[in-house]
Amino acid sequence: MQADHFDQQKLLALAAEDVALAQLAHRKRTLPELAAVEAAQEAQRALMDDVVRAETEVRDLDREQKRLEGDVDTVRQRAARDQSRIDSGGATPKEITGLQHELESLNRRQADLEDQVLELMERREAADAALATAQGGLAGAQADQEQAEQRRDAALADIAEATGQHQAKRDEIAGTVPADLLKVYDRVATQTGSTGAAELKARRCQGCRIEFYGTELASYRNADPHTVLRCENCNRVLVRTAESGL
């Protein structure tokens, strides 16, 4: 294949833009800001679980305290009725004796229930503190995530801007390359997953880094300047320059 030597030179500029675009794509995939957002999200999920557990504990303690306080009220009401019967004077001595025994039992039961209520109140205080701590941690994690997302978005915006600039430059260069030569370049770039051309510098292909010797080097040296050379190893278009060492 033949192509003007200066058109072949344009392939190096095209390859440089492709390298820049590939680097930007790799940077976009491997942004540390992406990992930071994921870590912040994971921390927030863990703290959300802590909040849910703490809220559940508080609700459970509230229900238990309400139940115990209801039991205390029931005991008090029963004791009040017994005391009222004793005070009314309408009970027989035997009934009074029975009521007095029941009052003693009710007083013990009330004291026991009130002790349980006090214990629950202490547990509730600790649960409230744990909930406040979890909620504070969650708020901090949410703030961290927002900051991480802002840094990620800023980095992605920078990449998008640079990608747009390099893509525009690539399109500009590609528009000046003859269609048949550009077709070869693009096909090889697809095959290599990188670029379709490389500089022949110091007798070495700058694409695959292989060095040429003997008859292969002589064939490159003796080739017409407009002949499109190809690397025997990576198949890229070999672009000759003043530094090719031929």
C-alpha cells in the first residue's frame, strides 16, 4: 500500500490521541473516588443497621415498660379495693385477715414490678444513648458520602472535559488522513485494542518494542518513503521519522 509520507506522519498524532483517550477511559474505570463512594455507602449501610437495631431496642423497652406499668396499676387498684373493704367495716374478721394477707402479697408484687420498671428505665436510658450515637454516626457517614460523591463528580467532569477535547482533536486529525490509510489504521487499532500505528525509532517498533535486524531492517531501509510499512510482530503501521535509525 502506498500513502504520502506526510499523511503517514499524521498517524502518529492520531495514535497519541488514541493513547490519551484510552488512558482517560482507564482512569474513569479506576478512579479512587469511585472506591471512596462505595466505602462511604458501605459505612452508611452498616450504621443504618445500627440505627435500626437501636430503634428496635428502644421500642421493645417502651412496650415492656408500658406493660409493667399497666401491671403496677392493676396491683394498685386491687390493693386499693382490698383496703377499702377493710376500712369500710363491712368485712368479717376472717375476711379481713384474708384481705390483709392479700395486701401484703400485693405490696410485694408492686415493689417487685416497680423495681423492674426502674431497671427498664435504666436500660432505656442506655438504649437512648446508643441510638443517639448510632444516629450521629449515620449523619456523619451521610456527610462523608456526599463529600465523596462531590469529589467523584468533579473528577468525572474533568475526565469528560479532557475526553471531549482529545476526541475533538482525534476527529480533526482523522479528517485529514486519506480514507484508505485511515481504514487500515482503524482496523489494526481494533485488532490490537490500542493504536493502529507506531513510530519506527532506533530500529525498534514503539508499539510492541521489538527491534529489527538483518534483512527485515534492510527492507525497511530500502523501502520507498511512500510505502506503508507494517510491523511483522504487532501488525501496526510503522511510521518512519528522522529517528528511525535506518
